[in-house]
Amino acid sequence: MRTGRPSRTALSSARARAVHQVADAPRVFTDPLAARIIGGVDGDPKPAGARGMPAEVRLFMALRHRVAEDALRAAAHTRQVVVLGAGLDTLAYRNRNPALRVFEVDHPATQTWKRERLAEAGIEVPDTVVFCPVDFTEQTAQAGLAAAGFDRHAPAFFLLLGVAPYLSKDALRDTARFVARLPAPAELVLDYNQPPATLPPHRRPALVAQAEAMARMGEPWRSYFTPTEIAGELADAGFDSVADVGWQDCLVRYALDPALPDLFGGRIAHARTTGRERS
């Protein structure tokens, strides 16, 4: 990440959401702010960037947000949402529920840049938004959230979208343990990549090519999991239940073309804990 800028991954993800609004039919995830928040980035006046990105990869990026926000809407008693590695996510600015606080956790430089982009784009920052700058080399997300007013004893919903592959397994375990061991009920939605060797041979090249592209950008993928492994990691962290959603599940759930190819085997996990008082 360059100082004062979000990662190229954050830009790519936001551009993919923007392109999805106009290029894909049916649209599975509505984000009217995606194009506005990236308008003019790096001298490109066209927010529909994401050049060269396969449509199926773009669709998966939209699907992970749709799955996560559907789960959030179903969590009727949740009054706190934590977006970990928020990047250029726009949930906080699309939220119209005055009782729902949205904590955005990210590197201070990225948040400074994002706030400038919000102002330049004329995107209103609701009173429900809580910026939580955390330099992970000096502070934990737990400490940053505590300083920002996060209530450990109230139900919470955590989003970790487009982030887990860039974390080491130890870092992901630490994050999962923090969420699972909160005193109040909590939910966590994350997406992850499967090891190339576990995929059918015809699907491995796309995943390897994507991983190599990320490494060249200076943002390498650091972790892979099978569905069994991620379920085990989340259970060990303390979650009571884990639901796992794959490409075909999403195609069926959202009535998409069943012939759409799964290019790299990305999956989405939704973990829940009923909460427990711990010392």
C-alpha cells in the first residue's frame, strides 16, 4: 500500500462493484456509491475500471457482498457492524438504519484517503459511521475498536470481505478468536480461497494466475483453506456454527445461469456464536 492510498486490491474490488452495476445481468448486488467513490482514481475518469477482470471473478466479488449483507439483514438484533479491512466498502454510507452503527477498521493512511474521496465525491457520511484507524503493526483491532466505542456486550456482525487471502493463517485465527469469544452473540462473514491442488485440474490455472498477479502487485495471497479446514479453524476459534457457500450454491440462491463457470473456487463462510461471558 502506498502512503495515503488504499491498496490496489481495494481499488480493484470497488471498481468491480461499479462495473457490476452496469455490465452484469441480472445484477445480484446493488451499490450505487461504488462508481462515485472511485471516480477519477489515478487519472481514470471512468469508474468502470477493473480492466481485464473476467466477468465471473467480478461476479464473485459482488456475490460475497450480497451473501454478507443478506445475512446482516437477517440479524435483526444486531446494532453494531464491523467492517474489517474496510478499504472502499460503501455499506456504511448506504446504511439508512439510525440504530445500526458501522465501524470501519483500516490502516490510518487508507482511511484518510477514503475520507478525502468521500468528500470529493459528495458522499454523505452518516452519524452512524465510526472510523476506527488501526495500524496493525502497532495495535490490534480489538484495542482500536475499544477506543472507538465498540460495545463488547452488545450483538455484533463482522465483515471480512476480500481480506482473508491476504492474511497469514495466524492472523486470521487471531481475528476469528476475537470475534468468537466476545461476550455477546456475534457473526462473521468472510470469503476465502481454496488450495490450487484441491481444485479440478481445469480450474487450477485461473487461480494460480490470479495469485501470481496479486504477488506482482505486492499484495500476495498468504492463506488457503478447504471448506473442511475453514470450518475447523472457525470451530476451534469458538464459533458454534459455520455455514459455507460456494459458487454453485450462489448461482442457485440468486437464480443465476447454472452454466456460469467457477473460475477459481472462491467460497464464503458465515460463522455464528451465541456469545458467552468470559473472564
